[in-house]
Amino acid sequence: MTHRIVSVFGTRPEAIKMAPLVNAIDNSRNLDSSVVVTAQHREMLDQVLELFQIKPDKDLDVMKKRQSLSEITTNVLLKMDEVISSEKPDLLLVHGDTSTTFTAALSAYYNKVPIGHVEAGLRTGDKYAPFPEEMNRNLVGSLADLHFAPTVGARDNLLSEGIPTDNIFVTGNTVVDALKTSVQSDYKFSDEKLANLALPSLTSDNDTKLVTLEVHRRENLGEPIENIFKGVKKLVDDFPEIFVLFPVHRNPAVREPAERILGNHERIILTDPLATRDFHNLIARSYMILTDSGGIQEEAPSFGVPVLVLRNKTERIEGLRQGTILLTGNETDRVYKDASRLLTDGEFYNTMKNRQNPYGDGNASKRIVDAIDYFFKNIDTRPKDYLVTGQD
Ligand code: UD1
Ligand code: UDP
């Protein structure tokens, strides 16, 4: 018997991490796939849909300039009843911790549709960090029937909250599935600015050092983001061998200070958000990455590139334990100090450069499809959890 799986997502990171799963559901024997995008993001979502050639069955087109959390939540909620009645899901899949994730899950609950949560169980334990993502994933954790935890640590968080062990599957993170084919040594960048730059090569030691910057989190907007940018500016001024590439998020609250503080510097290049394949090839060529992004913390270890996390707390603790990421925070002096240490202390740099990715092996989507088949009794054997050493 075929079961109808409706995947709902709306932002860039959800799309990148759901794309391999949508593909795997499409190719499965017993599951029928439908994709609904809320378009909480517009241009940045469309870039990913184009890359993975996903044509949504429904597009709720909710994005507004400078949208508030309440606006996104109410607009998505009001449109979801109609989606559920026309799409008739046997299971509704959401990903991660965005406003789209929480609202789509709430709507599925109101309509008594079972919910599968991809990338379940990430926690910092602080309801305001990251804000509002920590509460979004907590709330979805309470609503979901199936929890696809990327790591053993995420599973343990769910168990400690009383989620039954039978409902949790440790799968790895689908972000690693999405990385499989993107990085190539002779890659041609589609972004015009990047295509015309002499970027460092993947293989040899390079005299010029590329630093990739990506900052957009709500809790960093305002003074913290200005402080981060000031630290980066001082770094570039003091180290002539580096240049910084910053694909600036479309949020005007990021763009304005970025252009004001970092614009018009010969070794700081500001671009529009990059197509994901360009971005993967960029980080693979980077000496280090400075970011508050969640997804980038999970991608960078695949390339052995150290990450300074521009937040005070992270839920990606596996990278912290392994030493591939460092919690730098958002103060000017600390940003400067940690980054300059990576540039001057070779031993320190080499301890952070680690090629083992604790977040997955590229087969998370397959495990999730198997878990869904098991849930619907299409297969008898429960899929094995993804257990790697060094996760806990
Ligand atoms: C959201 C997610 C966050 C994720 C981030 C990814 C929530 C609560 N947070 O952040 O977890 O890390 O997306 O980027 O859902 N904008 C455009 N064009 C676009 C995308 C955004 O103009 O393609 C503008 C929007 O109009 C909006 C602003 O950027 O005003 C921020 O977008 P929004 O989805 O509200 O982002 P966050 O909530 O900050
Ligand atoms: N990314 C991208 N283009 C860019 C910057 C980032 O495609 O210019 C990708 C990146 O590879 C990662 C994802 O966006 O997979 C992370 O999304 P984001 O940082 O917006 O959100 P978060 O992960 O913090 O929720």
C-alpha cells in the first residue's frame, strides 16, 4: 500500500537538508511524495529548489519584507488547513527549527495528521539561544510521532524529555547527503564575482588565505552584529595575507551594517547569497569560517575547515567535542583574538583542522525512508541506528 508523505519547508537551510530526502522518497517503492513550500524565504529558497530541481506541489508564498515571527506563524497556519485537506498526508514531514517547522507541525496536529521531525533533538537548554529556534524544536518535539535524530546526543536529549525510544531513529544529518557531489577541484563558480577571483586551490598550501563569513541569526542582529563586523574589519586590516568573502543574507538588518562597516575594502568581498554548490566549493577552499549558521557548522568538518562560531551557545556539540568548531561569541576583541590565533599558531590551527564529520555518512535520507516504511509496516525490520564513535 502506498502512503502519502507531505514534506513542508520554507527557508534555505530546510530546503538544502530536505532536498536529498524528497529525492529518496520520490525513488521509494511504497511512499508517494508531495512538497509544500511556505516560502518563508523567497529568493534564497528558490535558489535551492532550482539546484535540486524540486517543483513544489504547493507554494504558500508567505514572505514579506522585515516579517515578524507572528506574521510568519499566522500566515502559514491560516494556509495549512487547506493544504492538509487537499494533500491528504498520511505523514507530514518538517525539518529543524524554523517558524515554518513549528507552524506546519502545529497545523498537522490540529488536523490529527502524524508528524515526522527531521533533525530532531538538538538543544542548547536556553530558550532564548538560539531564538526562537530552541523553542520551535522543543515544541515540535512534543508534537511529533517520529523523531529522526541526527546524532546519538540528539537522541539522548529526546530520551531525557520522555520521548519513547521506539519513536526515535538515529539517522545522521541529511546535510551530509547534500554534500556528496558538490565539491570539485576544477569547479567553475556560477557567481560572477567568484568566477573572476583567483580563489585558493583545494589541494595545495596557499599564500593567500580565504576567510568565509556568514552571519544572520536574530540574536546577533543590532549591536552584536556590528561588534562582529568590527572584529573582522580589524583582522583584515592587520593581516594582509587574508581576504574575506561574505555572501550577505537578504535580511536588510544584516545588509545595512555589512555594507556600512565592511563595504569598500579591497580585501573584503560582499556578494549576494550564493548558490549552494558555489557556497560548498567556497568553504572547501577556505582557511577558516566565521559564522553563526547552524548548517555550516555541520558542513565544514567534511572539508577539514575550522569554524569560529559567532554565538554564545551552540547545539552542535559534537563539533565542539571533536574540536573542529570553537565557540567564539560575538564580541569584537574575542572575534579578533580567536581568528588571529588561527592565523598565527600553526599547532592550534592543525588541532582544529579535522576531516572526520560527526554528523553523518551521506546515507541519512535512506535511513529516514526506511524508518517511515517501518512505521507504516511496509518493512518488518527496524532500521539500524547510525552510531559512530566520537559522537558522545
Ligand atoms: C530564519 C530561521 C533561522 C534560519 C534562517 C536561515 C526562523 C525563526 N528562523 O531566520 O533558523 O537560520 O532563516 O537563513 O524561522 N529575506 C528576503 N529574501 C529571502 C529570505 C529572506 O528578503 O530570500 C528577508 C525576509 O523578508 C525577512 C528577513 O530576510 O524579513 C529574515 O528572514 P526570516 O525568515 O524572517 O529569517 P529569520 O527568522 O531571521
Ligand atoms: N548557504 C548557501 N549559500 C550561502 C550561504 C549558505 O547555500 O551564500 C547554505 C550552507 O551551505 C548551509 C545553509 O545555507 O547548507 C545554511 O543556512 P543558513 O546559514 O541560512 O541557516 P542555518 O543553518 O543557520 O539555519
